Amino acid sequence: MKRLIILLSFLMLISLSCVSAADDVNETLEINEQDLLTADAGTFQALQAKINQAPAGSTINLENDYVYSNDVNPLYGISIGKQITINGNGHTIDGLHTSQIFNIKTESLVTFNNIRFVNGQAHWHGGAIGIGDILSYGNIRVDNCYFIDNNAEVGGGGFDVYHADVSNSHFISNHAEQGGAFQCSNGANIVNCEFKDNSAEIMGGAVYILGGYEWDVPAASTIRNSRFINNHAESSGAAALYCKATIADCEFSDNYADTFGAGALYIEDGSILKCNFTGNHAPQNGGAVCFSSDGTGEIRSCSFNGNHVNDAGGAVYGNFEGYRLEIRDCNFTANHAELEGGAVYGSWNIFNSNFNANTADYYGGAVCGYGDIYDCVFNSNSAKENGGAISSALTVSNSKFTDNSVTDKDSYGAAISGAESVEKCEFTDNKGPNVVSSAASVCGNVFKSSANSDEFIYGTPEMTLKNNKMTSNNRYDIKIDCFETQTMAFDLNLVFENRTVAPNSTIELCQFQDDSQNKIVFEPEMEIKVKLTNQDTKATEDITLYYDSELSGYYYKCELEEGTYDVTGSAEINNYHILNGVLVVDGDTNYTLTANDLTKYYHGPERFGVTVTNTKGRLIAGIPVQINVNGQTYTRTTDSRGVASMAINLNSGTYPVRSECGEAKANATITVLKTISGDNIVKIFRNGTQYYATFIDTQGNPLKNTDVEFNINGVFYKRPTNDRGVARMNINLNPGEYIITAKNPSNGEQYTNIITVLTSIVENNDLTKYYKNASQYKVRILADDASYAKAGVKVTFNINGVFYERYSDDDGYVKMNINLEPGEYIITADYNGLRASNKITVKSVIKTENLVMSYRDGSRFNATILDGQGNPYPNQTVTFNINGVFYEKITDENGVAGLAINLMAGEYIITSSYNGMNAANKVTISG
């Protein structure tokens, strides 16, 4: 533009010097108010003058750098009082650590593009960009700018405005009392920016954003796809957001708070989505993130790695009353708290998140707080005192805990310490005095351990215990603290096991067990009164058993005479059940096994049993028997009748069984009968053949008038059985081979057959023919019994978008004449809802080529005619049309008809016609 103005001025001078006295020169050269681009002295005063001259709404393009030089008031710098856009074109504006750079005195939008703001200094707000006395001044848009080493004594080292939209910009080494990089009082939107090495004395090392003044409508803010690196402040090392905000796809690394909380981010209300927090630190309240005590919000799909706090919440802190925030789909790895909550502290509902190698010096290696935890994974988390993974929660459900630990000797809960409910969780190889402690309800969990430990669960009589499966070498599984009450709220059994012992043996005579046969011990230890009655003599012996803490059980030295004894007893405890046992005292271990064949229906109630006796004929109780069936070996213990039994849940079939007890062996056969029967079927498409299956119950009775299920071709169907237990499934599938699966609702058995559907349209083949020869397309139709159809069966053909109806002859053939132009076509035959398609190829009987020739060089245009078999066809009349004139020629013995071309130079279309067919070519004649 500058060069354009100079050139136009020069032309004007030339024009003016050349006009006569009669000439009227009225030309006016105007400056485009939308685009001011001129170089100047590069001072603040020069830039101020340029802004003053620019109309409101215009754009100023900078052509040089600007440096403060005592030419404007350093308290305010360059004043902007109207809507304007400044394109910096990469130039730098330098405040020399002396002056504010811009001071905005308008509510209108001011836009800054591609400018480097350096060394701005504000004695109040906004080192590079500040506002006047009206709080609503300063609505700015910033794109592709740099703010480097700017400083404000109060707010916003880079800028302090009412509202800002910032994109693609960098904030480096700026400083203020709050908001080291910038401060906004009515929200901000940040996209694709970088904040590095900024600092604040109080809060918001990089960013400090408010949600508006009390008279404003609360403003929301967004920060997206931005990076915060090594920023720090007394609190909220990277950003302090006192507003509802969304932070998405951002990275927070190595930010820290000097004195208080939120090493990276303090947020009052809102969402943190798909962000990474790495190596952030705070003395208190969240090494990375702290939520307000009266806000709401969520954290989703974020990663927290290696964050650290000196007190609670190594990664995240949120201590609230009356409501809970949400964490979902997040990963927490190697975060640390010197007090509690190695990863998370506060009132949170946590879903589908992973916690790995987080640590706390006191409570909750991963989580400490008050909330529900669902579908999470906790691996290798650790606390010194209580809760290697979790300390204090409401419901913990469907989660996995592996290799978590507590390290102090008197600690509790290698996985969980303190919860209202622990349900449907899996615990594997967690290390500590116990795995779950102080939980009000522990139900439906699986506990596994490859190392010996004291117990899995430590609790009180008031707790709920139900359906927990425990696998380990523990001395016992559950410890109950009965110092305050001895009334049990869960199902407690005093179990006297069936056993066989040699005289003078020391045995564990009884156990306390829960509903899943897990061993329970109490503190303080309890006495058990035991009564043993000889089944033959009816003589009794009363004894008192004391808990042996070294052996972890109630042990008895059996000095009874040989015989079989009924065993029962009692304990000074309320609300429990007694399960009596049988004690066989006999030194004869020469055992005999008796096993009978078993025949049963699939999933019937019958059990396979093996009876153990010795040479005295005494039934041997409490001895293990190995039963091998279908390639698997199972161990079962004989009951009071000397029978070891097992449920049989095998598929239908015949199975050999081998049973062993010491040297004794027995063989038997198990036959499992199917409860569904049916046959493979082969049928013609949509004929009357259908599939039938017969269903019986586990006692062999017909399953009458019951809905059963069929699955064929991936679709499920319900069909009723009749009074004979037979269900019918109509088969209307296209030709092919299918597997049909029938399911018996009484026992879940599944049975399969093969359904083969044959096509009723056969002998249909692709057809290649020459134009209008005698070849026909034909198909053959099969009747429902697979014989050939008789005459009069209708078939619909579709070719080239036209439908035709044709009928079968006496042999079942249906034919279609093909009189189409040369080309490729798809023909579809439709019979009884079945379609069969083939390709029809019609070949041309005229062979021609384009002709390129010189004027009157003697060239001829030739057309070769073929008969219905593709052979040259002599003595046929061919009509040529060129340049609007028609010529008839006769083919020679080679089927060739020729036309001499004597036209003037140019391009012509020649059309060759024969038997209703036309072929067009181009004739090109050069001069």
C-alpha cells in the first residue's frame, strides 16, 4: 500500500504538468481506512499517532519494531479507545521494563495479531496490556502473539483485561502478584497456547480468571489444547480459575505452588477433559489439581503422573460436604502424598480408572475420601498406615486390587481400610496384616494370595459378610473384633468337620466359618464346649477347647477308643449356627472304594458318589478322594456316611471315571443323556419341510407347552412346545448351509443340527452371444419334491430394468430371448421369492475402426460383418451414412464392405448399419 500511494502521487505530478489551461483535474487519491501500513520512527509516540489517525474498525499493519523512549506516560503506555485491529507482522513492542505497552479505554473489541510484547512494566495491572478506570474496558482478541518478560505489580504480567479470546500464543517468563501471564475478570477462552516459566506472588502462576463481577452474568471459560510448563505461584502454580471452566486436551508439567494448594490448577467449577498432569507439586491441597470447596465438576480421560503434595491429594484434592465430584476414565501413576490420598483426596465418585504405584505416608496410597468407586483397577499402591489402595470410601464395587500394601506393623487394610460396602471386587496378592478392614459390608468378592498372611478381612460383628470366595494359604481368612459386642449380624457357623483320625492324633476339631466356608477367628479368643458321643455305646465325653494362637485353631488330642463319634458343641456368642460332625477314630487305613455307574439327564440333580470303607467295614469320614473325569481331577472329602460326591455338569455323552484314595482305586461310568433331540434336514427353498426338536426336562419328562429358543443365522426365535414337548421352526432361508441351535430353558442345554436349503432355480449360467443370434437365456425350475417342475410355472425375468414373465415347458425349462444391443447386462430370474442372477454379454456383429487419412489418398472405410457364430458373413448389405449421404455396399467373401472416402479435409462421423444395429466411427481427413 505504501508503494501504491507513492506511485499514484508521482503519476499525479506528471499528469498535472501535462494538462492545458482548459483541463479540469478533479482526481482524488483516498487512503483505504481498512488498511494502514506505513513505517515510522518506531517509538511509542509514533504508534500512538498511528492509532489516533486510524478510523474505528480499521486495521493497522506494523512495518517495524517499537521501543519505549520517554515519549508517552509510562503508567499507561499507548492508549487505545476504539475498536481496532493491530497486525504486528512479527514485530516487537518493547516496554524496556519501564512502561506499560497498551492501555485500553473502550468496551469495543481490540484485536492483536502476530506481535511480540516484551519487557512491559505496569505499576498496577497489565504489564503489556492493561485497561483504564472502567472495569468493563478490555475485550481483546489475541492470536499468534508472544508475551515475554512482562511484569505487573498487581494483576496480569502479560495483560489484565475484562475478557480475552487467546489463540496460538506464547507466554514466557511473565510475572505479577496474581496471574503471571494474564488476568481476566469476566472469563477467557484459550486455544493452542503455551505458558512457560511464568510466576505470581499470590495465585495463578500463569493464568488468573474470574467469572465476572457481581453485576455480571457469570461467565464461563475454556482452555483447550494448551501447555503449562514450570509456572509457579504461592497457590495454583499454573492457573487459578474462579469461574465455571472447561479445560480440555491440555498439558500441565512441572508447575508448583510455593506455599498453599493446587500445584497446577485450581478450579471453582467445571470439567477437566483429556489432560495430562506430570510432575506438579504443592505443599498442600492437591499436587496437581484442587477443586473449590463449594463447586461442582468432573475429571474425565486424564492422566496424572508423578505429582506430589506435602499433605493430602498427591494428584487431586477436593474436600466437600453434601455432594461429590466425579472422576471417570482416568489414569493415576506414581503420585505421592506425604499425608493421605497418594493420588486422590476428598469427596469423589470414581469410575473406570486405573491407579498404579501411588503412595501415601499415612492413609490411602491411592484414594482417601468419601465417595463411590466403580470398575477401577488398583495395582502396587502403598500406604504406611491404613489403606494401601483406599482409605475411607462409601461403595467400592467391581474393582480389582493387585499387589497393594501397607507397610507399618500395626496398619490395616492392604487394599481397603474403611468402607460402607465392598462388593464384587477381586483382591490378589495384597500385602499387609489384612486386605480389607473396617468395612460395614463385604459381599461377593474374590480374595487370592500366593503368600501366607494373617487374614483377608478384619471387621466387627455388625458387618455383613456374604458370598466371598477366598483362595490362599492363610492361617485363617477373617478376624472379627468382639470386644464391644458378641452378637453376629452375618451368617456364622460353628462347624465340626467330618474326619477320620488315628488314635492319639492331634487334630483341628472345629472352626468358625462364614456362609462360604471361610475360616473366622475372634479377638478376644473364645472357648468352645464340645460333646462327643460314641454311636455304638452312646458313651459321651465333654471337653473344653481353647484357641491355639500358634496353630491358629481349636485343636484336640484324640485319646478316644476306636469308634465313630457324633460331635457337637457351643460357644458363648450370639446368633450363630452349629453344624455337627462325625469323628471316626480308627488306625486301619486299608481302604476300599465303591463307585457305582451313574446315568442322568443333562444338569439333572443326581451326583456321582464314591464310598470309602476300611477292612472293618467302617465308613470312613473326612478323608479326601481324587475323582478323575473328562481329563480333570477333582478332590472331594467324604461326609459322615463315608461318601465323597460331586455334581456332574458335563455335556451329554459317556465318560469313564477313575477314583483313588491312597492305594485304593475304583472305576465307573457316567452317562449324561441329552434333553433335546432333532435331525439335520435338507429342503428345497420354501417347500413344506420344517425343523422339529423334542425337549424333555431333567427327569426325562416331555417339556410341555413351554417357550424354547432357536438360534439360526444369528437370529434368535422363541417357539412353544406342544403336549409332546415338540417345537417347530419354519425354515424360510435362502439357499445355503446353516447351523441351528436349540436351547432347553429348563437346564440351559444347547443342541445343534445342520439345515441345508437347496435352490429351486438350477441350470442358470452366464450367456455370451452375438447380436440377434438364436441363443437364449434359460433356467430350470425344481418343484417342492426336488423333481423338475411341470409346464406352466411362471418365472419373472428382469434385464436392463425391464420385467418379463415367462412360463416353464414340460421339462421345467423357462427361456428368455435376448435381442439387446451389444453390451453387458445382469439378468435376474425370480421364482417363488428366490432370485438368481447371471451376466449376459451381447457381442457386436459389426467390426469397424476410426479412419485417419489425407485428402484423396485412396483410403477406404471398411466394416466387417459377422454371422451369429462370429464368423465373417459375405453377401450382406451394409448401409453407410457420412456427411448426411447414405451408401449401400455388399460384403465380400471376407465379410468386408468398403466405402471410398473423397471428402474435403475435416472430421466426419460415419455410421455403419446392419440388421438393425448401428456402429459409429470418426473419419479424420487432413489437407
